Amino acid sequence: MAALSSNTRPKRRRWLRSDMALAVLVLLPSIIAVAIFIYGFIAWTFYISTVDWKSVVVDYTFVGLKNWIRLFNDRRFHADLRNLLFYAIGFMSQCIVIGFILASLLDQKIKGEAFFRTLFIFPFAVSGVVTGVAWRWLMQPTTGINLLFAKVGMDWFQPTWFASIEYGIWAVTIAASWQFTGYVMALYLAGLRGIPNELREAAAIDGAGAWATYRFIIIPLLMPVTFTALVLTGMNSIRVFDLVATIGGSGAGNAIDTLALNMFQTTFGANRFALGAAIGAFMLILAIFLVVPYLMSMQQETER
């Protein structure tokens, strides 16, 4: 028996090595593609942000942080940072709060749950361009929502929506959250369905009401889902482009301008490729502050 087991061990090792070699061989094309087309292009973007390429003529003259200094002194960039802050606050709060409320309502096993679930998540299947076109019409000063307000006797409330410098970016968050809230709702609904009923029954036996159950049991257990929703909505806040471009561009006084729209117009409109690369690199740096904590939390969850 000892001789038999000693003979099978080398065979198992050879099988494991051959399986590992086959797995590496199968994954090698994907690894090479990711290394070139993702990480390679990220490195190339950072490199282009340090050269003097500011016209259709390629110029790889190294200028260091000159483009970055010019970017941080640009008024449009300052407006983009302000809009990013306001957009992130409005968009993320609407998606998470409304998504959680909708998921909690659907979790009550209501009649027609499948219909309402499909109805809520359907806008997520609509492209940002279609969403922008629809909401651009809905929020025109003389049509759409303003007409509805006039019909119900609210003639005094006729905002200019996207054209307003004060709250134009907040109006964009309404359209964006309409599209993305259904997806967040689906995340929360999956998390709610994963909570054992025994915990709710035990809370009810202890005399905890609905509010106490949600506050002390359900919401803490859904913190991983909330963190995922924060990362997804935060990434969307950084890279929002198609919705704003369809609605009407940067708006009056850059009221609804975004970093992605600024990068596109600077790079392909003004042919200032190095400055556009600096904007793109800055967006990647912002994304790192969201992605790295998320990956670290996922690693901790797998270790548990």
C-alpha cells in the first residue's frame, strides 16, 4: 500500500502541473490583451500627459508637469470639479436611498412583484443617449414637466432646469438616477432575499418593530451591498459623458460640464491631446480611490 501511494503521488503532481500549464495557456491571450489594451494604454495616457502634444502634429517633447499645472489652473476644470461634487452627492444619494426603498417594498412579497421589478429596472436597459434625449425634452422650459406644473396650478414654478447655472447639474442627476436606480434596487433586493428569515423572526419575538429591525439588523447586514452601490455610482459620477453630451453639452457657464466631456472636447475638438490625456489621467486617479478600497474589502470577504 505504501509503495502504491508513493507511486500515485508523482502522477498527481504531474497532472496538477499539466492542468496548471493548460490553464495558463488558455488564459494567456486574455492576460496579454488586458496587459496591452488596459494597463498599457493607461501607462500611455500618463505618458502623453507629460509631453507637448497640443496640435494635430505629434510632438513627444517632454514637458514634465506643465500640462498638469495648466489643467489645475483652468477655470473650466474648476467648474468640472464643482459639478463632479454636486453630481456625486445628488446622483449617489438618489440611487441608494430610492433603490433601497423600492427593494424594501418589493421584499414584502407584494402582488405583481415581477411586473414592478421589471418596470423599475427597465430604465437601466436604456442607453444614456436615449435617456438624455428624453429628459432634454421633459425638462425644456416650455414643455414636459413645466407644462405639468402649469396644469396643476403651479405656474410660479417654471425652472429652466439644465440651462440654470445654479442647479443645472442637479437636474442632470434626476435623469441619471432615473436610469440607474433600478440596478441599485436589484442589488438591494438580492441582498434582502439573502437575509435569513430566522433573524427577522427572532427580532419580532424580542419585540423589535419594523424600524428597529431595519436599523439594527437589515441595514447593517446590507453594508457590503451599500458599499458596492457606492463604488458603482461613484464610478458613474466620474465618467458620466453620454448623458450630458446628449442633453446639451457643457451648458451655460459650464453649468452641466463634466470631466469626461471636457476631456473629449479638449482632445478631439481642440486637438490638445496632452492636456486631454492629463484630464483622463486625473479621472483614473479618482477612480483608484474607489476601486482599491473595494478590491481590499472583497479580498477580506474571501479570506473570511
